[in-house]
Amino acid sequence: MRNLVWLILFFLISCKSTLEKQKNSLSFMVIGDWGWVNSTEQGKTAQMMKNIADTSKIDYLVSTGDNFYYDGVQSTNDIKWTERYENIYNGSLLGKDWYVTLGNHDYQGNVQAQLEYHNKNSQWKLPKRYYAVEKTLQSFPRITLLMIFLDTSPFDKNLHTSGIHTDIMQQDSTLQKKWLDSTLANSKAQWKMIFGHHPLYTAGPRKGTMGNYIATFKPIFDKYKVDFYVAGHEHHLGHLKPDNNHTEYIISGGGGADITPISDYDVSKYTVSSYGFTLFKVDNQKITFTFINNKGEKLYEYTKTK
């Protein structure tokens, strides 16, 4: 009996040692504001993404919204699916899951069609207007990454009176905010990342106008020590961080739409008016992100450790 106990202990110690030597990591790309009209720059950006995927392990991709300009898609058979998505993000990106958020331009079309497109292409992951996914980085001891995908357009009061975003008025932003708080409160994940379309901080044309988003989301992000909030909406790449703030605010909106200008902003650690995407690498102790333009140049890199 004693020998059996020692054998079991040896087995458990050996398994732990093996797992510790085989720590997992995740690598994914983020783009936003990409479904532009006959965009040469979108094609160049997609090609650079494919070049990276040729040489690096890419587990999946994330879209920060405004997936199809100017007015979303009209149905699951809309030609935009082929012309602006499948014919562009192919090659080494084929077979990779896309976790998608909705943008204000998507709300000018048929949002339900984007929700249902998974039935035609299983790579397209948009099960609900807002949802959460948990990824395991390491089995023992268990290390996880919580990824929350918000639907931020209903929080823009201007869209409620635009006359072209009629579906937004049917969305309950209060319910979504309660869901966000509950999801974070119940999570034991070591890393927490949130994705949405609208930024809280930006050095672009909307600088100083995002007060409603700051008031709505920043207290929740601070309360639960969210590690990253990644958005689009502004058509450039940026890393912003208010003083003494835990959360890193990232803008990855250079996917293909016309680039937006930038200006000086005291909370901006780095902002560039450029096409491109963000490459994230996550392990149990650190997250590193890199801005890469559509010429393949690494513009900026930052690592957050725990």
C-alpha cells in the first residue's frame, strides 16, 4: 500500500513538472475598421498579416468593429462577405477563428446577418452582440485569459437620433453594463482583456469627446483591474494610459478605412497615423503587443507583466 502511495505521488509530481515545462501561450492579431471600399491599403495590411502568420503561430484573430463600410451588410448573401472578407483574408489566415465586435457602421446595415453568418462560415465568431470567451494558457496550475467582446454602439447617444442606426434603440445598454460587471466579478482569470469598437481615450479627431464612455466603463475596468481594453473607431494605431491606471488602452483601427490624423495627448504613450494591425502574444506571466504597419515594419512594442 505504501509503495502505491509513493507511486501516485511520483506520478503527480512528474505530471506537474512536465506541464510546467510545457507552458502554453497564445498569439493573435487585432484589426479594426477594415471593410473599406476597394481598399488597396486593406489588401496590403491583409498581406502583411498573412506574412506574419506564415512564420508565426497565430491562434485566432479579433476585429474591433466597423467590419463593413459604409452601411454594414444587408444579408448573409451580401457580396461584401466575399469581396471584403473572404477574398482578402485568405492564404495562411484561412481556418483561423475571427472573434468579432460590432461597430457603428455595422449598425447601419443588418446586424442580424452578421450574427447569422457563422452558419455559412464557422470561422466568423459573433454568437451575440456581446459575449465572453475564456482561453486556457496553462493547465496546471490553471492560467486563463478572459476575453470580453462588448457592443459599444448603443452607448453612443448620438446614434440614437441619427435616423440610420434604428436597431440601436432596441438595445438595452443598462443590461449589457450589468452583464459586464457580473462577468468580471465571477471570473477567476489571471488575464482580463476587453474588446469594443469605441475607445475611451484617443489622440485622434475624437479626443476629448469620449467622456460618456469613460464614465460608463472606466470605473468597472478599474474595479476589476482589467489588463487591456482594445478598440477601433479611430483609424490608426495607439497605446494610451492615464497616470496610475492599471488598464492599457489600445486602438487598433488601421485595417483599411481612410486613416485619421492624430495630435498630442498627455495620456498617449504612442500613437501613429498609419495602416496596420496589432499582434498580441500572451503567456502566464506577460502580454506583449506589437503595432505592425502594412509595410511589415514593427512600429512599437510593449510588454505588461504580472
